[in-house]
Amino acid sequence: MKVNSHMVDKRVVDSDAASDADAAGPRADERQGREQAETLARERDDFYDRLLRKTAEFDNYRKRIERERREQSDQAVMNLLQELLLVIDDFDLALAMEGADGSDAYRKGVELIYAKLRDLLKKQGVRPIEALGADFDPNVHQAVVHEASPGRREGEVIEELRRGYMIGDRLLRPAMVKVAKA
């Protein structure tokens, strides 16, 4: 039996091609699997990054809302306290006046109300600014009059026209003062 060398070569080549295809098949599947895994990993990382960003945005939003609520609450308290200070001013004026008939009962009544209001303000953390005799400080004083005053130093507060108040470390209302000038 005579074997055609061309046939043997063809079978060998076909056999090699088949074995290459069999070998390339698993490699191609592995390569395709790796590519899918990398694609899925990128998508996972993208979703995780989005999740972190949305979580941070929500946390910032929550903090901003809480801060705004606190500021609104503080502003409401300050508005109320400023209104109460106007009542204190009226009491200051009434107590500075002498009664025409010398009635001590009227004065004692006004003093009791005045004391209660001052206690209320004190409980809220409001304290008066001590201005008389102090050096003028534009952070807590409002100069409405400058007056030459011999015997006084330049910039000394020589009269308090309206009392100023602090609430904690914050200025509630500046003191209106008269300041000595050279």
C-alpha cells in the first residue's frame, strides 16, 4: 500500500490545526473570561465610587440642614431677646425718673419687674457690657457722641447712653456711648 505523502502531510497539518484550535479554544475562553471579569470589576468600582459620593453628598446635606436649623433657632432667640432689651431700656428710664409724689411703692414694683426681667436674661446667657470707664472698643461699643473732657484719657467711655449686651461670646447689642476726646 502506497501512502501518498501529500495526504500524510495534510493529515498532519489538519491534526496540528485541530490541536491548535483545541489549545486556542480554552485560551480564548480564558481571555474572554478575564475580560469579562475586568469589565465587571470596573463596573463594580464605578458603582462603589458613586455610592461613596452619594453618601458623602447626603452627609453634607444633613450637616448643612442641621446647621441652618441651629442658626434659625439662634436668630429667633436673638430676636426675642432684642425685644426684651427694649423693655429693659424703658425700665431704665422709669427708674431714673423721680416720682412726683415720692411714691416708694411704685418704684418698688418697677424694681421687682426689672429684677425679674434681668434674671430671665441672665438665665438665657445674656450679660450687660460694662462700658463706663472702659476704653472705647468698636466691637462692643457704638460711639454716638465724642466730647472734649479734661481729666479723662483719649477714647475713654465717659457715659453710657444705652446699655449693650452679650449672649455668650456673641454681641447681642452694642452699647451706645459717649467717648472722651482730647
